[in-house]
Amino acid sequence: MALTRRALLASLLAAPLAARAQAAPVAVGAIRWDAWYAPASVPTEAVVRSLSPGPWRARAPFFAEVPPGDAPIRFPPPSQAVMDRQIAMAEAAGLDYWAFLAYPRGSSMSEGFRLYRASAARARVKFCFITELVRWGRAEAPSDILASHPALLADPDYQTVAGGRPLYFLAFLSDEMLVENWGGIDGLRRALADFRRRVRAAGARDPYIVIMTPVPDQARRWVPLLGADGVSAYALQAGARAAPYAALASHAERAWAAQETLGLPVIPTAMSGWDRRPRVQNPVPWESWQRPGEGMDLRYAAPTPSELAAHIGRAVAFAARQPARAALIYAWNENDEGGWLLPTHPFDDQRLRALRQALCQPQPAAACVRRAA
């Protein structure tokens, strides 16, 4: 009889614990593409050209220098104070992590990540990586990213999901690249298995590896064949012509559902916008396919704050029923491509206020109290 009472007490105690675990907030992150921090570098000068024309100057990040008239905008030298301020704003809006596009340590595109890592406040917003497959190198010549990332995945500030597993996105795969760089899918599967071993050897749990692709057939084939854990997408858009933001949000949400019907765990990507006209008018060097002015009508209208908050809220609700309980937002700072959350010049923070509306209980204080999904 005593054993029965003990078992009953244990079950009664376990029930509220399980309910609280189920109601734990979804981890919400935003993509960081840091082309802004290396004046005179190719990426920074490219975004200067794309955002300097009159119609696009208001998209410049708040820390840019935007002179009157037609003079080009400027980005000042890297500033720790600017990065610290971004961390504070992201935390106040309820963001849990940034998903940094991974580049080699010496790249100008790594300057934003360096500033983040140098911040005394970095633990307030965690980090994870999105790595383009091309940056893993080749089977016969793997890149230094494969050697340096395992220790970073074991860092206490790295974002984890599914019971403490470090979250890692692998993006921009193609069947051609799988064959050319890895001798086929078996070669990349071996590289992923070795990467998992290195991460565990560095002291982290088995990484939660997510393949980024908007194409359902690719996800259906690649995720199981590579031994990955789930699917997501860097961005989701349908090439509409001067369409309303509601069409973009609807397309993204249908894409999450399509990924889910494949029987794969999904980390949904919410879209803060898609309007590439600055890059269409002044193409960037890494988009050699873009002809100046071609496709100016392929865009979506910018979201209102209430539209953006509602779409992000639906992403969080979708993520709450997925194993990772994580969502991603395109993007923190893809300003010239049309998706951003950070304040723009001189200081328009309405998108961050929309994010807070989606993620936080109304509070008079600065702290964000997350809603249970």
C-alpha cells in the first residue's frame, strides 16, 4: 500500500512538471548577415552602393551615416558600443538567439561575430551558425570551419534545442555541389558524422543539424540520407510581382506546412519582408546573375507592425508543436534584400516593437516576459 501511495504521489508531482515543460517558450532567433562592419571591403562597399540611392537610404541601419542630398551613405569603423546596443535591443524585444552566417575567421564578414563575441553582454542573446555548404570546402580539402566550429558549439552561449543539443543550420546545398565537392551524398554524410563526433569530443551534446531548403523534394531526400535532424529555410518567397505582405506571410506559412507533411521536424522561418530593389538597381558582386534593373517588380510590400507581429506569432505557435521548439526570422539585417528587424536610420524601431508584441507579455519594464506558446 505504501508503494502505491508513493507511486501516486510521484505521478501527481510529475504531471505539473510535464505541463510546465510543455509550456516552455519557443526559442526564437533571427538571421544575421553582417556586411556592415568593414569599410573599404567588397561586401560593405556593395551595400553602400545598393542603399545610397534616394529611395533606399531609409533602409540603412541606424548606425550608418546618411548625409543630406545624394552623397553616398557611410558605415563607420566597427564599434563595440553599437554591437552592445543591438544585443540590448534584441533582448528587450524577446529574441533568444542570432543565427550568424558563418565565414572564416579572417573574413570581413566575420567582423560582426567578432564584435558579438567580444561583448560583455553576449550571454543575453545566444548564438548559433548557419553555414553555407560551400564553406565546408571539399572532401579532399575541408575548410577550417570544420575544425573551429565544434569548440564553439560547446560554448555556454551557444543556442541549444531538444534537451541541450546545439542548433546548427547547413544551407545552400545543391545536388551538383554534393557530387562535385563531396563525391555524392555519401561523402557529405560521412563528413556530417565526423562533424558530430568532433562536437561531442569538444564537450557538447550531439548537434541538432538542420538542412535549409525551401524545396520539399530536396528536404525529403536530403534530411534522411544525410542523417540530419530537421528542415528549415533561409528565406521563403514565391517571386510575386508587387504583392502585399500578406501574400508573403501566407506563402511562408504554407511552406512550413508542406515541410511538416514530409514527416520531418521543422524549424519555421518567418519573413520580415522581401524586396530586393536596391540590389536590382545596383547588383552586388556575389550575384553575378543579376542584371541592373531587371526584376524591379519582383517584390512584396513592407509589413505593417501588426502584420509582422501576427506572422511571427503564427511561426511561434507552429514551432511549439515541433521537436526543437525553435523558430527563425529572416532576418535581423538583410536590409538591402528587404528583410530586417534592427532599427533603420535615423532610428525607426517599429519592427522591433512588433517583435516584442509577438513574443512578450505587455510589461511596463524593459524585461521581456515570454508568452507560453
